[in-house]
Amino acid sequence: MPSEFVSVIKPSEVRSGEDKGRSYPVLPVRDTVLFPHAVLPLTVGRESSIQLIQSLGEEKTILVVAQKDARQDQPDGGDLHVIGTRATVHKVVKMPNQSLFVFTEGTERVKIGNYTQTQPFLMAECEVLPEVEPETSPEAEAMQRNVVGQFQEIVTSSSTLSDDLQTIAINIEDSSRLSDFIASSLPFLSTTDKQELLETQDVKTRLEKINSHLAKEIEVQQLRNKIQTEVQDSVQQSQRDYYLREQMKAIQKELGDQDDTQKDIADLKEKIEAAGMPEDVKKDALKELGRLGRMNPAAADYSLTRNYVEWLAVLPWSKGSAGEVDIVHAQSVLDEDHYGLRKVKDRILDYLSVRRLKPDMKGPILCFVGPPGVGKTSLGRSIARALGRKFSRISLGGMHDEAEIRGHRRTYIGALPGQIIQHLKRVEVNDPVFMLDEIDKLGRDFRGDPSSALLETLDPEQNNTFRDNYLDQPFDLSKVLFICTANQLDPIPAPLLDRMEIIELTGYTEEEKVNIAEKYLIPRQIKENGISVDLIEFPTESVALIARHYTREAGVRRLEQLIGTVCRKLARKVAEGRTEKLVITPEIIHEFLGGIKVRVDTEIAERTKRAGVAVGLAWTPAGGDVLFIEANKMKGKGGFSITGQIGDVMKESMQAALTWVRSNATSLGLDEDVLKDIDLHIHVPAGAIPKDGPSAGVTMATALVSLLTDKPVRPLLAMTGEITLSGNVLPVGGIKEKFLAAKRAGVRDVILPIDVKSNVEEDLTADQVEGVTIHYASRIEDVLAVALPKSVKEAVQNEEVREEVLAAAQ
């Protein structure tokens, strides 16, 4: 609180000589300096200071001295400044908190002498300090006027100082009083500065110091006013710019001439409103759009935020394409696009029928499993066409990053949604047919497990709230029809496999391949190679020749490649000037494709001419295949060796077959010690290819019995089944694939375990079984009865059949 200068009070008549030997109470004050001729209210709260005030009688004179350290609560003489002010107490007011409010008036500068009392309060002697007045001169008058002028300027520009101070200062003629008045009236002076002015006896020096403080304050005020003006101008300019910008937006909106940034934001808002997204998602999208509108287009986050909002706006939240499922139309589409596959088509039509009756059905997820080239992916396309839906294929082969399915979080540089959301954006509907191709070839490493990420995608109970890491918003995938494909089931994790319904596509017979080639493959390759239909003709016999002697596959991919090779050879001849029609005869096929590559039927007849060779059937990821097993003997001491890159299961089957043969030597017409002087060697050719499985048990036993009895196995015979030590024939899997492989190889007789008879009746059609005799066996004796001749006449008949097959191949 600034001091009030009382100009009407006369200076005290007390002289320094009159104060000698007299003590006055000393009132220590914090952060306060009392100047002579100034009235200053003081708050007294210390116990010692309260006692001091209360002890005053009629003599109200005290010494007001500033503390050197304001933090001292009980200061003594050494803690106070030497120079203070003698003052008169005019009024004392008792406050509610027991402190005192004391009005004091400074009279003279004094120098504190000896302290005569310390308790209960300080008392000390003092000496009045005389004023050193400046000589009257133009310089002194100029200094005084300059000080008054600067003081007036400060008071005028200050909002806290009263204008009356200017009038008081102008009316003071005494330099000493003027300097003390200004010093006590300036709130910006620190306690140290005021104490320094109080201690300055020379009035001229005191005025110079005050002049310096005033000049500095004026400079600070000018700088502060400049800053304030600049800030105010900036704020006003910003408000003006904002107002003008809003006006410009309104004008541009009326003219339809918005800038690119505002136009993009307006377009995004329209897309968000039209997307039909859930309310929670729409709320977040509009919030992000609002942030985007307030951002500078040059900001680093602008493009990231814009991409995120655009992804939310363009996704098909409520846009679908599916109408009512027409089962008759779906059946015609499947029959038009695919030959055969009756069981597979029936299952698909059953699935679509349920979809027709219950459009909101949950799952199951179909999974087509079969060898390459049997039409798994094209079946998915046909289903999409039958339903009138968009189709999209997602290749999972080699995918090893979980983010490929779920996407990356937006905190990463270059973050994008996962493949599921990306394909939904491309198809622009929320109910497409998604083909997840090669699901058995998913990878897994330190970046994550995509198969685990697919669990939520393919689970009908969870995918209605599928949450992509990039979007971080739930998206309903329950309307998407997911179809998976795989070559084999073993690599697929069990939890993922549990969410799918398996539909097996096993492969095609030669007749089916010929029909597929004539109906689909040949027209497609003729068109793709730019040949006119009038320039080429594929007889059925030629197509059958290619399928039988140039391919060994379950599907038709290699067959189509060979047909394409024939078409390209003709295309070259047409380019060279040929105009007449070319009929693809066997001679033309040999010319274009080279010599015969596959002779399985003649190979079987040729290799089974000698005893100890039997033909088995095996399952592979590429379909079924025939497997030769050869046994031979030599002079030795009962040794037994096996070769051919075979696994532990096949080794155990060989041991079991040998044990059964030795234990039943008598019933087979053999000497019980037949193996005493010989060594046996069983070999499975194609030794560079690993082989394992239980399907060759009966084949090994047959080869051993054929070798030891010196009876060649019936020509064009193949078999499969596991054997026990007691001679029972156990069922094995992959019967359809194995049977079709046998038929493709020209086999006429097939021996199967009796327990798989129901599988044969369910999985194989009459057309597929035609031309092959199936023999069922429950024990190894049943197998030997079919495989080995029972008489010389039957052996001769077998030899005649073998020669007939070999002669036909010449």
C-alpha cells in the first residue's frame, strides 16, 4: 500500500543535541521503509511489537527500522539496518486476529545508536541525520523539474497510482521533501532501493538516484505498452482474419467455388453422412473431421488424419449387393462352370438353400480341400456369380505378418488397414464372397501369427464386431461369405480348422479330364492364343492321349498347359501363313509335345513280370499316386534290409509283413526255415522322395509272398491297406484319391480293406468305378487269393494279359 505524503506537517523542532542519552522503542518492519514526512499504516503482529505499542504513553514517538532479512521472526539489533526513521504513532486499531493496525508518520532520518533494551522489546538511542541541501543553481532546478516531469509521466500512464500525486509533487518546493515523497510513492522500487534512498543524506545524490529509477521505469513502461499494443494488434488481426475467412467461405459456398481443402472436407462430410455407419462410428468420424478442418494443410498430421477419415467414409457400412438366393439359378451356374463334382455341388446347394430360408444365418465357413488344379478357386467364383455378389480373392500363401489381417495401428509410419478391410473397400459392398486362398500355407514368425488373427475373422460368433487395428472401429463381417481353400489339412491349426466345414475335391478320372478339356480348357486356350475355332480341331482320342500319357496329376492345370502349348504351336504356323484347318492327331501331338512322358499302365505290366514286385496306392498333397514295392533275395544268413527314403511307419509295416510271412510259412507252402540261408531286401523306388504312411502294409506282404513262392503278381493290380501281425487288413484314408490314381494309371483290379466299402459307395460314382474291379479284403489271405495265381492256368492267363498290354503300347 503506497504511503501518503503529508505536506502540511512541519518538521520536528527536536535537535540532535536534545536526543543524546535518550532511548526510544524500536519497531522492526519487514519489506517496508518509512520516509520522513510520510504517513504509513503498519500491521503489527509480533508479541514484542504489540507490547511495544501498548507500552506507549503520551509520548508516541518510536523508531521504525527495516530488517535486513525479512525472514527473521525475532530480530535483534544486529539484524536491523543502522539508518531508520523516527516516527509518531497517530492511531492504533485492534484487529479481530489480535494484531494491531498502526498509523505512523515519519518525522526525521535517524542513525540508530546503542541498544539499551532487548526485552520485552528493543529500545535504542538515536542521532538525527542532517539534510545536505544542494546549492541553488540552474542545474539543481533542472534536475528537480526533470524528476517531477518523469514522475508525472509515470503517474499518468499507471492505472494504480492516483492522479492527485501529480498535484502534490508540483506543490512541493523543498528538494529533500520532494525526493522522499516520490521515493515513498513509487510501488516498483524494491525495499533495498528505498533503504538506499533513505540512507542517502545528500539531497542532490538522492534526486539523481530517483531520476535514474524514474527513467528506467519509463523505459519499461514504454516497452510494456509496445508489447501490449503488438499483442492487441495481433489479436485484432486474427479476429479480423477469422471473420473475413468465414465470410469468404460463405461467399464461396454460395458461388460453388470453394478451395480444395474446404471442398475435400465438405465431400468427406457428405460421404460420412451417406455411409450409413453406426452412430458411435459416425460420432468418431465427425470428431476426426472436425480436427481435420482446424488443422493447417501443411501440418504433418494432416494427411494421416485425412486418410483415416477417408477410410471410414468409403467403407461399405450398410451397402449390400445380395438379393434373394435362387437355387435353380445357382445349380445352373455351377453345372455351367464345372463338370462333375456332384457331391461338392450338392453340399454347396444345401448351404445356399439354408441361406435362402435364413438370410442372417451364422456360418459355417466352407473350406475346399484338394490337390492343385481341381477347381477350388473357380468354385468360389461360381458361388459368387450364382448369388449375384461381388467376388474377391485374398492369397494367404506365405503371409506371416498378423498386421496383414488386422492392419497396423495409426501410430506407425505408413500404417494401413488389413487385407480384409482393404478388399471390402475395393468391392464396395458389405456382403461379398471372399476367397481365402491357400490357408494351409500361412506363415508364422516374430511378427505374429496370422492364423490366430483369422480366428476372429472366421468365427461367426465374433466377426460381427471385427476390429481392425488401423480403424479401431467395429465392422460387421457376418454378412461376408468366406470360402477357404487348402491342399491339405495337416498344417491348418486345430482352432482355425474347427471353424470351417471341410469339402474335399479329390481329383478327376481320365474321362472327366477329357470332358473338362473339351468343354472348358480347349475353348479358353483357343481364345487366349488368338486362334480361330475354324482352324483347329481336338478329337476326343487326342485329348485322352494327352491326359493319359503326358500328365500324372489329380487336377487339370497341367493338362490345360499342354493344350495351350498345342495352340501356340498352331498359332505360330498361322502366323507363318497356314490357312487350312489342323486336326490334332496323335502324330501332331508327338510333334508338338514330344514323345510319351508317362507309361504307367505298361510300366505296371512290365515291372510285375517278375515275382516280388507289387503295386501299392499312396496319398500325396497333389492327389493319389501308385507306389511300386520290390522285394529280392540272395544267399545269406537271414538278414533283412529296407531302402528307399521311407519313414518309421513304413519300416514298421515291413517288419510286420515279414513277421506274418515267417509265422505263416507252412500255410503258404513254404519251408519254415526258408529264410535261414537267404537275405531279404525290400526297396521302394524313387529313393530321393521321402515316403511314409500305413497304406503299404498289404503291398509289402504281397511282394514278400510273391518273391518266396516265385509267383508274379496279377498284372494291372494295385492295393492299399495296413496289416497287423495276426494278418488282419486295417482301413486307411484317402480312398477316393488312391482309387482315382489307380484308374488314371490303367489299373483294372484294386484291392481295398473291407471297412472302406461304405466310403467307396458314398464317394465314387458309377462312372468313376466303371472299368475297374474292386476286391475287398478283411485278411491278408484274401489279398493273396486275388493278387497271386492259384493255378498254372491262371498264371498263364496273367501272362497273356501282360503281353497284350505291352503289345498295345508298341
